[in-house]
Amino acid sequence: MGKRINIGLLVDDIDSNFTQQACRGAELGAISIDANLYIFPMRFLDSRDFLDDHSRFEYQYNMIYRFITDKNIDILYILMGNIGCRTEYDKQMEFLNNLPNMPIVTLYTAFEGFPSVTFNNKAGLEDTVLHIINDHKVTKIGFVSGPLTNGDAVERLNIYKDTIINNGIEYDENRVVYGNFEAACEDVVEDLLDRNPDLEAILFASDLMAFGGYNVFKRRDMEIGKDILVTGFDNAPFSSSMVPSLTTVDASAANLAYRAIESTGKFLDKSIHDFKIDTYFVNRESCGCDANEITSYEATMDLTPVYEKENLPLQGIYEYLFGEYSYGNAVKGIEEHIKDFLFVLFDTVKNRDFENQKKDLKEKFGVIMQDPILIYTTTERMFNMLAVSKRQMEKFLDNDRDLLELSELFSMIYRAFTMHNSKMLEKRQEHIMGISEMVNRMTSEIFVYDGNTEEAYSSMFTQFSQIGVKSAYMFSFKDIIKHYRGDEWVQPQTINLKAYEVEGVVGVLSMQDAEVSVNDMFDNDFLPEHRVTMVLSPLYSFEEVYGVLLCEVDYTNFDYVTPISIQLSSALKSLILLEKQRDIQRELENNLRRIEESNNVLNEISKSDELTGVYNRRGFVDSAEKIIKDQKSLGKIAVVFYSDMDNLKMINDVYGHDDGDFALKESASILADTFRSSDVVSRFGGDEFVCLAVVDSENKGPEIKERIDIITANHNAIAGKPYPIEMSTGYAEFTCGEDVDIYKILDIADQMLYEEKQAKKSKEGSYR
């Protein structure tokens, strides 16, 4: 077996959503061709026009690309349009021409003289503009463009311009503003609306900018999809969960990067120079359409009624779910599992054998969930595929009983998928807590070793394997480099491999053994033999640059590299100061305080419910116990409310899970409006909510219950949904004290809730 190809991926900010998706696709592409992938996040070409307190030392990342040489990297892919979006085109070309002499491919934006892989922006965006004009009869259309230093931004602006002109609408420069492909574009959206108060629609050149626009529309009490029609571009993972869901253009950064990396051999032998990836219009709610309309998804999947399972259009389903990934071997195993599931489903419905096949269907779907399917597709597409399949299966059935059986069958499948996603989220939260604990220990344990640097390094690197970092290597410069903004970076030709961790084994090298040539930093005796994906990140504090951290991670952990690097930089600075002098107590305490604050932020994230934004079960219990046992609360009356939605299953079954999520968010909002900011509001699980309030007198329960009913009625009137959002509630009053058992109080409130449920059921036949 020959030596693996080393692929370099030069990106901007690895913490940005778009770039993380690009890195994810690149990793999957590297896996498919068994190549090593080295990711170099250099942020943005330095520009004083974008200087602010938050990013004034961001220029230190610019030196990362200097570690790329024609000896350690075989081919370099670069997000030049992103990296150079703050500088002029000539500066970007100058940067490209000064890179090492090696095969270079630009991604997402084409540059003269360089091979490229880009989006066919026209296909999806033109369809989007035509949809707004023809289907919604709108002519006053604004456009929020990206920066004109970015080739994609220029192309998307020209497509908007040409399409409206070709459809008889005069182009008006006053209806165009320029953002930076980031959510922080609210000021330009405000300006656009101030200058054009009669706008009927706004098209955003990226989903992130649309996200920022949503905040503006909310402040102005503009109903998206009615007062203003909105579209984005990218189909970022968060776009489907925005409220309302964002109509956009599917331009998957992950798919494009995957296809590019998978084509590495062809770029190396020069059998291809460039190619484009198609984009597609994705119709959702923000443009005023019905997100539950699945006819378009049926057409996309080519799911016309068939009466033999062998005629199911499996390839159309695969292409809808997996896009560009379906063209290679990456998802062949998953595709086979989907085929097995659909064939059993087809036979179950056709033969009306619902009861006997439930177990087999659940097992077949479970096999799909065990595959890393959501790496290659999205939760939204999975639900759409299932919804379309259900609709197709309904065409076999001609009586209500069979239709009910089918609905129950799909409820089981939906529940399995939802539970899978919930478990993945829980694992993610546990991982965040693990990182919080690790970064807290990383610096604090330095002081235990009282100047023993070898033990201190060993202790720091022992932490990495516990949080999913497969291996880590800290390279330090022989001397701290003072690098000020505007100074030319002088790249050392050798660096010291100071410490490493590989699969739980930690090593600290002496100075004489540590020296490594930059050309050999990805090819030394300490690196693993298996295929790797690694991220190189700078270690610095203000103007002082200490070295770089090389982490072996997979796509699920890309966003942990930056905080780990920051904390390691902080730890390293503290250690260097300890080695040089002992009288630095005040600065070390400041470092610890910053880490503790970071830990608190991560801890709070783990206590929040992702969908509704209120506390989750853990957050409620922690907050409630603190309030109840606080000295200021002792002897005071408190009330716990236990609420349960009455009709979530009906909403999910009849109107779909997007409306189900909307109803859950509304329920949380109702309770948040009912209770004070000092009270505790939580989603306890599923469709259950629990709230706690310390009150000034007894018998406050009925008054609060009445307030919930009034606020619920107000929300229903504003929501304008074809179904009511209703809750049953129970409550329990008690006196705060050290010996209060919150779970016993919850049991009392739950009993009252149960009685109200039963009363509703008795009166109405069901409680929906």
C-alpha cells in the first residue's frame, strides 16, 4: 500500500456554520479515498476596516497557512472567497499566487488561473426569484447581498438583477444593500427597510444574513411570510428550524466539499480543471407558502404511485436524502438499509399486515438509525421522506381502519426517530459538560505541580482523550514570538514537539529530542498510522505567539478545537510565566476566572431546552432547589405548576411535526409570559412543563391558573392556527425550607393535573 495523500484545506473561521459544513464534507470525502485531511483555519486576510475589540488579535490566525509546504501537503483546497471577503480581489489573487508551488483548487468561488469547484448559483436562485414574482405576484423585491469582494456574492446579485429585469421589473439600486454573509447584518437590513418601507419581499444572499434579518422583522412587528416575504441561500442546518421555516436555496457546503475532495485524483492528474454543483429551490414558510405541502417533495423524489415494490424510485429517494453523497460509495450501506425498510413497509401496507410486521419494521428502521445517517442528510429531509412515503402508502388503503393502522405505524416510526435525535442531543450536552470540566482543570491543575513543567504538560494532555480528541500535539517555538499587527510574519523552519497525546498515551519531550522540521510535522514517529483528520490552531495570547496545536478530531468535534486552543493558550501562558517568575499571582487568578466563566456558560447551555429556550429538566431541578433552600426564601410560600399539553399528538398527526414544534414553543412562551423573570419555567420532557414561583401569600394557585388561561387565549388569537394550543395544569403550594422534597411536591401537582385531564376527557370525550 502506498503512502496516503495529504490533503490540505485552508479555511476561514472553523467555528462558522458554513465552514463547519465544508469541513464535514471534506472529511467524508477524505475518508472515501483514504486520504489524510489537514485543516488550516486562518480566519480572514487582515483588514483594518473590520477591526473591533472582539477580533483585534484575530490576525494571529493568518500565520497558520505558513505551515503548509509542498513537502507536507500534496494538494491544497482553499475557501479563498471566504478568507478574502474583507479584501479586494487583487489582494486575494496576490495571496493565491504566493502560496507554495503545489496543486491548488479553490472552493465555492472561482479565481482566474486556478482549478475550482463552485455552485451553479443560477439554478436555485433564479427559481427562487421566479417563485416570488410568479407565484406570489410580488414586484417590490429587495436584496441583501454579500460583499462585492466575494465572487459568489457578485454572481448572486447579478442573478437577482437579471431575473427581475427579464420579468419586467425595473432594477433599483436603492433596493440592494451589502452585508458580510454573517448574522451581524441587522444594520443594513434596517437601512433597506427605512429606505423602502413598501418592500414586499427581501431575498438574502445567505441564510445567516436571513437569520439576522428575522431579528429586524421581529422588532418591527412584521409578520414573515405575510407582511414581508423572505428567502435565504445555502439551506444551512438551522434554516428549517427557524420560525417560520426559511425558504432558501439548497447549496450544500458539505456536498460541494465532498465532491471536490473525492475528485482529488482527477485534480492531481489534471484530468479535470473545474466543475459546478447544482443548487435547488427549497420551498418553506417564510415566503408565504405552506410548509406542510409535500407535493413538491413527491416530485423531487419521483414518488409517483407504484403497486410493486420493485418499482419504487429508490434512486430518487437516495438523491433527495443524500444529494452529492449518493453518487459515490459513502452511503451505499445506508441506502441498502433504507431499501430493506421501504420494501417491508410496502409489503406491510399492501398486505394489510400491520400488527405482525410492526416489530420487523421497527427493527429495520432501527438499523437505519444505527448508521451515521444524519452525517449525510438532515432531520428535515428524513421527516419529509417518511411523510411522502406515508402519503404514497395511503393510496393502497380504502377504509378508515386501515388508515388508522397506517397512522399508528408511522407514529411509531416518528417516535423512534425523535427519540434517536433526543439521545444524540443528550450525548452532545454531556460532551459539552465534559469539555467544560476539562478546560477548567487544564489551567487549575498547573498550580498543583509547583513548577514541575513536565508533570504539568502531562496533566494537561491527559484530558484530551476524555472529550473525543483522538490525538493531540503541541508544537512550540524555541522562543516566544512577539507578533504585532501589521508586522511581517517570519516563519521558523523548525518547531519543537513539546507534548503529545495519542489514544490515551501522553508524552512530554525534552528540548534536544523535540525539534521537528515544518516539512515533517505531518510525518513523524509520533503520528498515528491510520487515516486522520486534523486541525491546526495557533496558540497565542495578545501579541505573544507560543506555537500551534494539532488536534485529530472528526466533524462532530470541529467546534471544540477553538475553545480547547484558547484554554491551552491560557494554560501555556500561565505555565511559561511560572517558569520565568513566581510573582504573578494576580494574572493567574484572572486566567482562572475567565475559565470559570466559560465553564458557567457551558453549564448553562446544558441546562436549557434546545427547542423552546426555557430550562430543561436538569435546569429546573437545579434552579428550584437553589431557590427553595436559599436563606432569603426560608418560610416563604411557593407554588409549583405542572402543565401538560392537551393536543400535541393531534397537532403532530394532522398538521405535522413543524406545527408540533410550534405548539411546544408557544406553550413555553405562554408560561414565560405568565410567570415573572425571577420564577423558573421549564420544559420537563415531551409535552410537559413545570414552573416554580415564590409568592407573597397563600392560595395563589387559582389566580396563576386563571392568568395562564387568559394568556393562552391571547396567544391563540394571535397565532391564527387551525387548532387551539391548550394545557391542563395542576399545582401544589408549600413552604420553602431545607427539608423540602421537590419531587414529592411535583407528585401532588401531577395528581391535580391528572384529575383535570380526566375531567376534560369525561366532558369532551377526549382531550385531543
